[in-house]
Amino acid sequence: MENHTFSRRQALQATAVLGTTLLLPLQKLQANILPIISKTPSITAEEIAAIDTALGKKGSYKDAESVYTTPLPRNDLKMKIKGETVPIPFGFGGWVSFKKTVDGKSAMVMSDTVLQMEEVNTLISAAHANGLEIAAIHNHFFYEEPRIFYMHIHGIGSIDVLAKKYANTIRDSKLFPANQPAPSVPSTITGKENFDLPTLDAIVKYTGTVNGPTYKYTIGRADLKVMAMGVEMTTNIGLNTWASFAGKQDDAHIAGDIAMLQSEVNSVIKILRKHNLEVVAVHNHMLGDDPHMIFLHYYGRGNAATLAQGFRAAIDVLGKTPMGNMKM
């Protein structure tokens, strides 16, 4: 048998092929050209303490993904959509996550920030001043008051240094936990009472999470191996499809995001429109990702079960369109 030597780029390309095994019978793939990516090294207790100290707030660790995430909700905002009040957990909670490269020699910080228009460029300047980069700026909603934009910030380095850089970036903004008001007293009525959860779960074929008065599904792309700057991008560092429900079962809002390969974009758009869901934005979230991922935000209003059917139909499109099969 011949020996094969592969560059790092070839290895990443091979992982993209591995993520599309739906397209080829497994026995057709030559195992000797598909590198195995080892589990990402864990974030240590000392590194977690450094993040908590820098941000002044504790996050949560997902051991299966080796990701540490701190939520950054905008509790200072009073949000409305089409004049109707919607809760912050519906889609106005930012976050920052940390994860090591697969070789353990470095780490990534990745963040999605919730900003009013006048806050965007101030934060850009602060991020650049602290050695971090802007990956994307875009909307997630139509009809919202006040107008909100979302900015993705990322960087590479050691976790303790990244935590300090990120904390210094947001320190003078409303994003910094110490600058946020305490969340309002939670209502005794939660998403469990607002929605028929067994019916929704049966439609979506996943189990969601109750977050205050909302109910949310967060679904990864287990069929893909996406790498960016040496980091395996997974659900809790931003590679996910989600749907959030607010309101009531018979009169619900749905909003969410769908993580797609480029070849999947228009198939998803068609199925969302078929189900009367509004396409709000199509854009990137990351830089340097391979394969490159596109994210689509959508919104709908109506019976929660009907909205869930549209979301499930969009999920069913994913993984069905071969890479490189776009019409020219």
C-alpha cells in the first residue's frame, strides 16, 4: 500500500468530504485519506476561573464540545415586534464562547453581541483596539423596536489573554455584565405553560429548552465537520440551527437561524416561503471556516404547531444538497 502525506489544507478539505458522507456509500470512501481529528483539549478549571474573573460572571461548560459559554443578555432593553412586547430570551441575548484549537496550542473566542445602532461602531473600535476582529454585522429581525444589530467578534490566543481582551472590549458597553440591570422577577408563567411542548417536540423531532416565557430548540450540524483557524466549530460556539417561540400556542412568534452550506441556501429559502415564514437575513457569522457556512434568519407569526412544521421542513432540507451542485 502506498503511503500518503497530506498538508493541513488537504486534511481540512478531507474533513469536509467526511461531513458529506450522505452523498457516497461509506465503503466508497478510502479511509486512508480521511484524517481523524482528535477530541479538542478541555478547558481547565484555572482557565475557566480566568474567564469568570475577567467578565465578572459565571458561564457554563459543555464537556462534549469542550466549550465554555457566558450569556450576555440585554436586560436593559424593552423589546417589541410589530408593537407587541417580546421577552429578551426570544432572541435578544448575546453570548461569548471559548474553545481550544484541536492541537491545544491556542484557543478561540467567538461572540454574538446584541447592539443598538449607535453602539455598533464604538464596539468595533474597542474590539480592534484590544486585538480582536469583527467577523460579521447584521440584523436578525424585522419590525423590532428599538432597531437591533448583531455583531460577531472573534480572536485567537491563550484563553486567559482572550478573556481579558474581550472583557476590555465590552467593559464600557451595556454588554458587560456589571453594566446590566438584574433580570426582572421571572413570571410564574413559563414556556411550559405557554406552549404545548409535547406537540411541538413531536413535530420538530427534538426536545427544546424552556427559558422564561419562551421555548427554544438548538440543533447542531452533526453531519458536518467545520474547521476555522484550527478550531472545530460546534453547536455551542455558534454552529447551530435554532428556533425560539414566544407568545402563546394559538398566537405565537417564531424566530430563528439556520446554519447552511452554500448549496443549501436557496432550497431552505424556498421551503420557508412555502410555509409562509419570512426570510429576514442571509449572511455569514464566521471568517475562515471550511466548509464556509451561511446563516439564514427567519420570522413567523401564527399557531405554534404550524410554525414548528415550517421549521422542521427547513431542517429536512439540510444535508440533502451535494456540495458544488449549485446551478450556474
